[in-house]
Amino acid sequence: MSTDIVIETTRGNAVESRHLAHVAVCDGAGTAVLLGGEVERPVFPRSAVKVFQAIPLIEKGAADALGLDVADLSLACASHSGEPGHVERAAAVLAKAGLGETHLECGCHWPFEQRVALTLARAGEEPNQLHNNCSGKHAGFLCTAVHQGEDPRGYVAAAHPVQRRVRDVLADLTRTRPGDDQPAGIDGCSIPTYAAPLRSFAEGFARLASGQRVDGGRAAAGQRLMAACMAEPWLMAGTRRACVSLMEAAPGRVFAKTGAEGVFCGAVPELGLGFALKIDDGATRAAEATVAAVLARIWRPHDAALAERYDALSRTTLRNWEGTAVGEIRATGL
Amino acid sequence: MSTDIVIETTRGNAVESRHLAHVAVCDGAGTAVLLGGEVERPVFPRSAVKVFQAIPLIEKGAADALGLDVADLSLACASHSGEPGHVERAAAVLAKAGLGETHLECGCHWPFEQRVALTLARAGEEPNQLHNNCSGKHAGFLCTAVHQGEDPRGYVAAAHPVQRRVRDVLADLTRTRPGDDQPAGIDGCSIPTYAAPLRSFAEGFARLASGQRVDGGRAAAGQRLMAACMAEPWLMAGTRRACVSLMEAAPGRVFAKTGAEGVFCGAVPELGLGFALKIDDGATRAAEATVAAVLARIWRPHDAALAERYDALSRTTLRNWEGTAVGEIRATGL
């Protein structure tokens, strides 16, 4: 193993805090292009595999039958900020399936972005389930269930056909038996989340990006979803979110999706690469620095200017309440 | 070195994320009672040493001359939540010195506690400098400056007498030369923050708690401030804050103060002990679990029931948006 990948936050002339990263980048043949840290340890991918979870929506024909457009598909893969545009579109997708907010089983939370939450509070409003960052994914789940003629109630349970289809896709793309030979848990939005070795998620995204070692229809579904996210990155995340900056830096050439507890997954379609990373302690700030540094490393031999852009995204100046620069976040070992 | 102190967050049947802790507990003679991790590495103590920073307010006679009461002294050591009771008292302390909000140089931020921020937004208000979690400490700085007949403007600068006095106290209690033989930076509220080996902060609090190896007047000042915080813990923190739970679990017997980037410092006066801890990655959730586990360990030989109480505080059930238990935070290796 090479040098540890450590994300440092500095203050003045010293390192104040340190995060350890695990990183895997693979090609379609399953060959490792870059490995750092513990890549065989099971990791909960959380929202970073929402593309995997949305594949049945395409494969079963629900997306086309219900007329979901590119923006709807991006929202189906989203951890969105609960801004008005996200909320309205989630409601519109549900309406296409003849359903509404009350059919969601993801729960309510205030938007994570403080600015969005404060705007909602200022208007005297409270969040409903449409504001949940996962409401687009859940709307997609419900579309598939309705299209399949299934009772949508309880669609978050592991035994419901919706979640069984998701698990089958995950099993196929990671070559694991989710929940059987790997740890399982419940996600923030109440659906099952299945762990797998970090490397297997990178391989899964590489399968989709390259079309290698995977069913052609499945690869096409994954590519269609990633293309939708790259075309409409704001719907997949929100204003000033890292996923948007990462995808807008190389339009149509980089797919990157965050997950809770310091996870990022994604793909570089034209290079046929998939990547997955996990910050050992779960910190988002470190995951965001690491994914940019990984993309800089991936692009360096192919496009120096693009590599520079990602290198710049990997470093963040930290400012105090008066706006004074007091330190930075930077990834080392990549 | 013994086992690593690791704070685990679990999901389902697996560990999802891990935090590494550094811990030092010392007695008044400077003898280590408990050491874990890297205790000689310089750490920015941030707000965990606000008691040290408030000592000049007592020593110079400003607190008594201006009639600051126990609640005011707790607020002078606070990282408060910006609730109405904090804001009003900060304004009242400033008024005792003939000053107001505009004399503060700590900057503005929305209260960190979401509930408090949303309440403010709902009322159509914006935070001012009194809402800054450090406004009580800054009010104390200004009281001392006014009492000393100093121009209060620029009191946050390292060269201002206010900050020079703070640095002298820090040098004395940690036996370092802050900013000379140790790293220095700027804190969130614009004042200098000086790093020192983690162990030296534990020793500093042990000096104050025990009265050993420190000037008697300085120990008395430190004890008076810690007693004020223990008597009025809400003013030092806020509603549902960890510092409050930790101090209310053993009224008058435990002083515990959080600092940004995963720091906690404190003392157990009746045992003459001081403690300091730093989470390597800066996570608050891990610092809160660790300090409770350290207090459980400290009390175990002396008071089993109290140790149980801290042991319970060291474990937190994690719930998703629907309220389902999905995992826990727990400290291991202590």
C-alpha cells in the first residue's frame, strides 16, 4: 500500500484536524487504477449509489411509460437540498404516478442547507416529506411500484418488490450477496442500506460506465441515469453543492454523487472508470476534498487543464465569522 | 501505549465510521492518571479553554468592580447557543461596562442549534454579534479592558493588552510559550488561538482544580469561574447541550467545556484532576462520547453510580427521520 490519503484541515501554521480516506478507482475489466487505504472493508454506500437504486425505474419501463424526462431522472438519483425547484418536481413526478406526498415513507427533515431551511422558516412553513433530500428517489420507487401494479404501501421494507429489485441490482453490480454475506442496516430515509467492500462499488460504476462485465440493458440504464444527472446536476443536489461543482467542472464527462458518512461514488464515462471513496470518520468536508483530488489524479494524464480545475476544487480556504482566512482543507497523499 | 481510543458509529450490524481520540487526565502534581493516543502533539484548544481566557477578568478585579454575578461569569466562559437568555445577558454584561453590541468584534453567525436558528428566522430576525456563541467571553474581555482604562477597540488583536493577558495565563498554566514555541492561529471569533501539547491543557486544569503548582490567586480565580459554570451550566452552553448534561449529571463535581474541532477540557475539583481530549478528525459527536467515557473511567473507583451515569451518556442511539433506531455512537478503549 502506498502513502495514506489524509485530508488535513489547517489553522494558522499548523494542522488542526486530520481525516483518513479509503479510495478505489477501477476500470471496466475490474483492474484497479488507484487504491488507497482499506478497499476491501465493507462500507455502507448510503446515497452514493442512488443511480444503482434507480436502475429498476428504467429497466422496468416505468420511466418511459410515465413520461419522466431528463430532469425527473436526475431528481430520482438526488440527495437534493429541498429547494422549491426540487420540492415541486418531486410532487410532479409523484403526480405522474397518480400519487402524492402522503404516499412517501421517507420521513421529514429540515433542509440540510442552512440558507434553505431559514428561508422556509422565514415564510412560516414547515418541511414535509417532499423536502426530504431523498424524495426524488422515493418518487422513483413509487413510480416503479405503480407501473408494476404493486401495492406501493410499505415500499421501504426490505421484502417489498421495490427493495428486492434494488438489492438484485446491487448484488449484480457489486458481485456480493447484500445482507447475506455483507452487513445491512436502515438508511436515514427508512430503506435498507447494504454494505459491500469499497472496491466493489468502484467496480460497479466502472461496469456501468464501460459496459463491460454487465448486461447491456443494465449498463444502458445506468448510463442514461448518469447522463441525466450530468445534464441536470442542480436537481441531483442543489445550490452551491459539491456534486454540482464537480459535474459542472467537466460537463458530461464526470458523474459524482455524495453519500452520508463521508462517501462519494462516481464515474468517468469516456475513460470507462468507476470510483468509490469513504472517509473513515464520515466527514463530508473530507469526502468533498478527496473526490476532487481523486478526479485531479484521474484526469492528469489525459487533460492537464481539467486536472488543474479539480485540484483547485480539492482545496478550500476556511474563514472565520469576520471573513478572515484562518486555514484550509487539503488532501494529501494523492 | 495502551489500546487506541476509538469512537465507533454503527449502522445495523456493522461499524459505519470511526473516530480516533487523544486523551490526557492529570493530577495537580502533573502525574498522568490516564493517557491515550498522542498527548504530546500540539492541539488548538479553541473554546475549551475559555476559563483560562476569563481569568484576567477576575484577577484584574473587573468582575467585582462591575458587579458581575455567578450567571455573568458562566456566560463569560460560554460557547452559548444564542438563545434569548444568552443574548440578553451578554447585552447586560456589556451595559455594566458602559458598552453595547457594536463594541463586540466577534462577528455574527446564526445559532448553531437548528431549533434556535429557525425560531429566530421565524420571527423575521437576523443574528447580531450578541448571538455569536462567544459573545459572553468577548463581553468579559471588554469589561476587563474598560476596567483597566484601555481603549477597547481592537481588543481581539494579539498585541492588545486583553489578548496579551490571556496569553500570559495560557503560558503559565500550560508551561509553554504560546505562539513562540507552539503553533498559533486565529479563532472563529477573531482572537488568537494558541496550540500546546494536549497533555499541557489537562495539567493546566489540574493546577486550577488542585491549587498545586500555580499561584494561589490564579487557582482561586479559575475555581471561581468553574464553580460559576457548574452553578449555571445553561448559560455556559444552552438547551440540550452536552456540556449541560455532563455538568448536571454531577452538580458541582464536574466541570466540562467543549471546543470546536473535537476538543473537550475540564476538571473534577474534588479529585484535583484536569482533563483534555481531542478527536483527531475534529468531530463533535465523538468528543461528546469520549468525554462522557473519560468521566465514567475517572469516577469508577470513587462513585460507581456516577460512573454508570457517565457511561450511559457516552452512548447515543442514532435514529432516522422516522425515529427508527438505526445505530449508535459508542466509545471503545476506555
